[in-house]
Amino acid sequence: MTYCFGSICFGSLIVSLIQLLKAGVQILKNDAFGQGDVCAGCGFLILDFIIGLLEWLVRYFNHYAYCYVALYGKNYIRSAKDTFDLIRFKGMDALINDCFINTSLNIWSMFAGYVCALLSYLYLRLTKPGYNSDGQYYAPVIAFAFLISGQITRIALTVIESGVSTFFVALAQRPRSFPNDKQRPVRRGVPQLPTGVAEDYVRPLELIYRGYWKVSLLWV
């Protein structure tokens, strides 16, 4: 992040400008409907939908552009060009990859939410606190536990989602590196990475390692 902070800010700036434009359109839409101008309100409503779709596309685009920034240390413009080529040639594969990963992570987050909701119900049921003598706190406590635990779990699983996307980008750049390494002996219990993919992680890991020691020396 220390070496690519400018690229991250530039990508976030584009999203912020789109959100600013969307907020302005929503204000105009509300004013039009408030004044009874249905035609203008419908026009702004359609424009709001288009801008929202554009925002989602830019966020999805930035997700893979940031992977290029982190892997190869490129600036945002060059990463955006590579991401455009990736989506043009591997767009369907990326969508399928995201569908599988996001669905799995969302299901796991819901499972964690249900477990925490069950535990909160058992806590209220078994301990019988004084504030819940009438049973009026069952619903809010269970709902709060479900929502908070699900959100925390989903945020924690974002690391896995980013790792899978980064691995996908590395394999898309070197698609022949994975099958060529099938002849290597695999040690039991030791994870093996394709040689071409592993080489892409050398520079980012070196930068992270150097940045860690710089921060450590500053604290000392």
C-alpha cells in the first residue's frame, strides 16, 4: 500500500466522482417528484439507474485493476489497460469465478450469523436475565447478533476473496505456467504454487518486507 498509494487513491477518486454525480441526480429526482413533474422525475430515475450501474462496473473494474497494481507495481492507467484486456479475453471466466467465490463466502457468512443468533438465543434462554423476564428482548438481540456476526465474518472473508482474484489475475497473465508444473513432485502437506505464478509474488513480498522493517525502525 505504501508503494501504490497513489494508484489506489486515483481509482477511489473515480468512484467518488461517480458517487457525487449520483447524489446530484438523486437530489434533482426528489425535487422533480416533489414539484409534481413526473416526466422529469422519471428521466432522473432512469439516469440514476444508469449511473448506479456505471458505479458497479467501475467498482468491479477497480477490483481487478488493484490486483495488477499489487502484483506488478504498475500505475493505475497501465493496470486499467491490462484489466480491460483481461475482461475482454477472460471476462466470462472472471464472472464465473466471482459468482462461485462470492456465493460461497456469503453462505459461510450467513452460517456464522445463524450460529451466533442461536447462541444468543440459548444465552437468553438459559441464563434468564432480569431485563428479559417478559421475553421482549429475544427478537432484537437475535437480530443484532445475526447482522453483526454476518457482517464481521463477511469483512474477514474479504481477504480470501482478494487472494482468489489475485491468483486468477496471475494465472490469466501466465496461463501455461500451471499445467507445465504438473510434472513436479508434490510434497504431502506442502502447498505448491506454479513457478510462473510464484515469481509474480516475489517483488510485492520484497516491498512489503522492506516496508515492514522501515516502519519498525521508525517506531524504535
